[in-house]
Amino acid sequence: MKIRLDGKVQDRRALWLEGDKVRMIDQRLLPHQVVLLDIYNCEDMAEAIRNMTVRGAPAIGAAAAYGMVLAKNQGMDLQDAAKLLKSTRPTAHDLFFAVDFMIETMAKGEDAKEAADRYADTIVEKCRLIGEHGEGLIANGARVMTHCNAGALATLDHGTALAPIRAAWRKGKPLFVYVSETRPRWQGMKLTAFEMVEEGIPHAIIPDGASGHFLRLGTDIVIVGADRIAANGDFANKIGTFEKAVLAHELGVPFYTAAPISTFDLKMESGKDIPIENRSPTEVTEVDGRLIAPKGSAALNPSFDVTPHKYVTGIITEIGVIKPSEVHKVKGARMT
Ligand code: MRU
């Protein structure tokens, strides 16, 4: 992705390995400050994933893969490193997939850095293909709705949900994107809108509660990301996804999720067993560290919800657009 760093426009991924450290865009500071954070050890990588310096399922996976490289370099026990990294966020399947990929690949004697770089390159290529396959779903002049940030920041480059939008725009199709703000952490307003501005794509930020209104008044397609997709096509994504899917279904608007193979958890039969991360209530009650709710009010903060497959028109993957009933087909997609 093109990003302005140190006063220059540079082509950068959301994170990368450079010498003995991993450099990552601190996503907590966007959109007004573009700052790189350097990570030198596995413990700090685990904390960066936990505190959402890096977030978005495929980017979390790549961060964890590089976390295993740092663990190896610091002489840490690799099983302990795997356990620590896997304890950071429970919902995104990519995290578990990437750590297991690294453990298996390193056990075969492959160089850790080469394996992690290969993992990152593969994710980027898969996201590019998601863009290529999904672009055809976006008609000339389409109004597209998305939620959270499933863009380059969330995947290293291109994005999942944003990849087809980017590809359609780059092909010259006029389009307009409704970006739902995504309370309580504002990934839509802060991150997706940032990517739209950088790419020059026409868009408007809408309150999460306005989704139904704009679906009814004229949205042609909804495309969101996914954190984990079960074997029956149910999927977890950022809280608020489920209600958009139900409304889209009711209003006859096609509803797609987009994800690479690393997000599919074929061992999970349905979405009912997907672990849902609960984050701090203060993310709901406070803005910039200032309490805005009454003192004494409790708050609940589930970070993800599960959308049943019956609301899903299709899943955009690196092997093409599949129906929820065709999830088994991704078994044919490989990481290398
Ligand atoms: O809590 P986050 O910001 O990590 O949640 C991100 C999402 O829900 C994304 O939609 C999902 O990870 C897909 S990212 C390509």
C-alpha cells in the first residue's frame, strides 16, 4: 500500500521484518499520525497483537509468524512462544494457522525468516487474487457497504473486503463506499476511511446504526471481512456484521464476505463454537480515556459476532467466489 512515512510516499506493508526487528504501522495512531513501531522480541509482539497495534485477521497471522522468528532469534522455547502468541486474541483463525504453519515448517528444518517471509508473501498474493475474483461483483456505479477494516492494514496489503473495491476502482469503475464507523474502536472511520482517502475512492463514513437506512435507500452490495469461517459457511467478523447481513437479506442486497484460506477453520462444523473475544468495557464507556457513560453503568463489549451462512450470498476467496455450501473447496488452496 502507498503510505506517507517520514514525509515521503512509500510502498509498504502493514508490517515487515527488517534486520533483527519487525517494523509495523501503529494502527492505534491512525489516521492522523503514521508512526512505525519496532518490535525486537516475541513478548512485545504478543503485546502488540493484544493491544491492537496490529489487528485484522491476516495481519495478526503474519505478525505471529514473525513473532516466531523473533522467538527463535532470542533462543526462546518455541512451544512457549506459540502458546504466548496464541493467547493474545481468540477469534481470528489466522493467528492459530500462522503459528502452526511456523512450528511445522521450522520442524522440517526450514529457516524461520524465510518461512515467515514466504507466509507474508503468500497472504499478500492471496489478497490480490481475492481482489481479482471479487472485482466482477462490483458493477459500474455500485454503492458498496463495508464494515470494520478489512483493508491493506488488516492483511499486509490489498485487503480482503477492500481488495475487490480497490481492484474495481483501479479498473476505472465509478463506485461509492459506505464505511460504517465500527464502534467501539472505530476501525471503519479511522482505518478504512484512511485507506479510501489514500486511494482516492469516493466514500462516506456512516454511523453503525445507519446501516439499515442506507441498505434500504440504495446499497448494491455489502462486502465484509472474516475472522473465522466454519465448515458450514457461518463466519465470525467484527461486531455489527450480523445485523447488516440480516438486513441485507431482508432487503435483497447481496452480502459477501472475503477471506483467504488461513481464515477458514474447517475443523469447526458451525459458527456456534467460534470463540468470541470480549474486550474491556472501557472501550465502550470511554473516549480517549475520558469516561462518557454514567459512573456505575456496566458495559458489555463482545468484539465479534457470528453470521449464519443462510445470510451469506458468497465468499470471495483466492480460488474464486464460492457459496457457503462450497467451503470444502478451499481445501485445495495451499499456503505456498
Ligand atoms: O478487532 P479487529 O480490528 O482485529 O477486527 C478486524 C475484523 O473484524 C476484520 O473484519 C477481519 O479481521 C478481517 S480483516 C481482513
